[in-house]
Amino acid sequence: MKIAIVTGASSGMGRRFAETCDKAGPFDEVWVIARRAERLEELKNVIPYPVRPIAIDLTDRPSVLKVKALLEEVKPDVGLLVNAGGFGRFEAFTDTPAEVNLNMVDLNCEALMSLTQYVLPYMSEGSAVINIASVAAFQPIPYINIYAATKAFVLYFSRALNRELKARGISVMAVCPFWTKTEFFERAVDLEKPAVVKKYIAMYDPKDIIDRAWRDLKRGKDVSKYGFKARAQAALCKILPHKIIMSVWMKQQKL
């Protein structure tokens, strides 16, 4: 049985990847993973293949082990893994509860890494792993400190793993979106506190991000960036000292 696995599938880019997974198909079944069971059930009406909803919290290690056990039981051929689960927080490090920062690292880094490791034994030549990173991965960002650091981990982990798996014919690609219209901001922003991010120089549609990601995957790229402003910012972060980049960010956001 050939399957696709998509985490963070209940909303945002994860949901869009799940809805369009026929771009990497065909599949006999699509496993969709997120916390909200009712949202996963809704996907049965929009995904062009049979859907297996798996409602778990990826920051809970025993729950992730349930996916590992299911893989061992079914022994599928995994043609696609999309790690789209994640969240960020726009707030000073010292003002953010430690449990929130730890949870961010658990979901954005640990869950992504562990699920990838559990899935890889079931992948064969032609399979692909897509990890959601961010343009934030290219620079240190005060007041979005932990989120940017976790996405830097995702970016470098993905690119290095892509090189390691070349001999097996398995590709790994990091998707690095800029600001994108999703439910991400509902958790990232505390409306009861002064806003950290006051200016968004671009706001993209998740459809465009994912359409570009599918094209870049077929082209064999290990990083996918959509939009001129996203690509320009990533390029500038390679040229300019990060000290200057951070100063520009602070001035732009009036911090």
C-alpha cells in the first residue's frame, strides 16, 4: 500500500498540502495528522484518495510512537511525508512562558525530526519529504527568537538530510514561506499585549506557496521560496551582517 503522510493537516499549509497531494501521487491512502479530529474528518470530502485521520498531539512523545507502531503494523510504502505542524510566538523571550518556548521546540524540531526518522525506513526511491521552514530561518529575529531558531534547524536539517539520502533516491525539501495568511497568527499574537510585529511587508496566499513547492519538488530543489520579497530577503541575509539585519528589523517594527 502506497501512502502519503501530512502533519498539521487540519489548517493552513498542511491542509493545502493534504488537499493537493495528488501532485505527488497516486496514493492508496493519505494519513492526516493533527490535534483536531473534526477538522481531519472534513478532509475525507476534499482529498482525492482514502483518508486515515490520526488525531494526536505531536509534542507528546507517546503519541508520536503510536504513528511508529502503526507504520510497523501496516508496513506501507510511504511516497510522501509533509511535516507541516508547527507554531510561533511573537513576544520577548523573557515574557514568554518557558512551557510555550519548550512546546515550540518540541513541535517545530523534535516532532519533525522523530517522525521523519520513523518514516524513512518505509520510503523507497522516488519518495519525498517536505518540511515547512520559513524565511525566518535565514536570520536571527529578536522578539521572534525561538521560532526563527527552530526554523533554522528545520532548514539545515532538511538540506543536509537531502544530501544524505541522494544515494537512496529520496528527496528532502524545505519550504521557506514569508508571511502567509493562515491560522498561524491566532497563536503567534497575544491580543492583550502590545503588538510586536507592526508591519508586514508582504502577505502571501498559502495556495501560491504550495503550488510553488510542488513545482520546486519536481525540479529537484532542496529549498523552495515563493515571492520576490521572500527571495530578496533570504538573499540579503546571506550578504549583510546579521547585526545590520536585526537593526533594520527592530527599526521597521519600532521596537
